[in-house]
Amino acid sequence: MFGNAPKAVWQKWCTVDEKSRIHLACRSLLLDIGGKKILLETGIGSFFSPKLKERFGVVEAQHMLLKNLEKIGTSHDQIDYVILSHLHFDHAGGLLSPYKEGEDPKLLFPKAKFVVGELAFDRAIRPHRRDAASFIPALPALLKKSERLILVEQGKSFHPEVFPEYLEFIYSDGHTPGQMHVLIQGKKEKVLFAGDLIPGKAWVHLPITMGYDRFPEKVIDEKSKLYEKILDEDIQLFFTHDIDHAMAKIKKNEKGRFVTTDTQESLVEYAL
């Protein structure tokens, strides 16, 4: 998760077990815009077989996204749009029904339209051997079969059907080609769904990348360019994988290093 940073460095930032696994969140963001419910990603869900659950240390027995939606009086069948930054299993696995031995996975969110960048979708269909294990082979076909798939042309800053007055798309390619980030433009504040470009507080520091990143040097360049916009427009970052921090702003410290400020541990209800 920390690329070429040695364990002696990164173990200061997180709790690590005897198998060198760390605690990670798979955090989604639910937007309510004019009564329409838009879900940004679905987390890992519970589609994993017992073998893969053990490998990745997935300890939850339930589909936690469905459980947490229920806590706020919402069901997956009430979601109008699901926007996916990319289709790695820890960001899109929650689209699928829980694992049952001998049964094929089924697509949840029966009325939702699924919004994915064209390049990210193509990558899921034709992955490189190096990142093929990060994708769910059955998922692209299920999305197509639903007839509710919206593919956004690479580089397009909005899609006319998906609230262009509130949502803007920003792209990066260093983690995976065509990752599509959502910039939420509220009346008072702006929030960027950072996806796997900046998965948490530790990765705000420019040199820190992930071993999962296809092009680590490009990740650093993309973060550096993005930080100019973030600082200029006072944008908050929403973190998908940080177990302790859901959202934060960034600043440069006295050493010229990018660090977080105004961090929020969780978001239950937040008006933009």
C-alpha cells in the first residue's frame, strides 16, 4: 500500500498485523441532490469467497454498505446513480450480491444507472496481466446486461444526464488508466472524491504511492498538478481507504511538504 516506502517508515502511520496487513476502509459517499440519490462507489461488498476473504483480511460477515444504507433509512433499490471511479474489486465489489457457494454473483441496485469512464471500463475488460487480479471478471458483462450503463468519454468534465451543475469529472491515469474522480460543487464548499489517487492521509505526501499503482511516477505528477487546483479553490479531499479520516483539506507546511489540515474522522450528514 506504500510502494517503495520501507516498513520501518509506514508502520508509524498505521496498525499492522503479523501478516503485514493494515486496517483499511472501503468508504463510499452518498449524495442527495434534489431528491436523487447518487452513490460514489460501493466498496468491497461481500462477494469474496472464503479463501480470498482470508487473504485480504476481510473480517465483516455482512455486506457493510447495504447495512450502513439501512441505518440511514435507505436501501440499495432506492439508489438512482452509482458513479465508479474505476472497477477494482475494492471499489466496485459492493455492486454484487453476497457470496454463495455454487451461485453466480448478481447485480444489486436494480434501478440505478451505473456511471463509469470509458477508459476505466475498457481496462476492466482488457486488463494487463499485472493488474488483472484487481478486477472482477464477471462484472463488466453484468453492467452491460443491465442496460443501465453510462460510459463517460475519457476527458469529458461532465455527462449531461448526471447533474453537470453539481458534479465535475477529473481524470488520472497513474493508478489505473482512466480513473474518474468526482468533484462535488456545493453552494458553500467543494469536495473531491479522491479515489485511489490519494486514498488517505498518508498518501497526501507527494512521494508516497502504492504498489498497486500502474505508473507511480505519473501518480506523483498527477497529485502535484491536482494540488494546485485544490489549494487555489479550497477543495476538501474525501478519502476512500483511510480508516481514521474521512475528509481533510491540505496545505504546505514550513518545510514545503503537503500535509492535511481540518481533518474529519467521519461524515454522517454534511451539507454542502
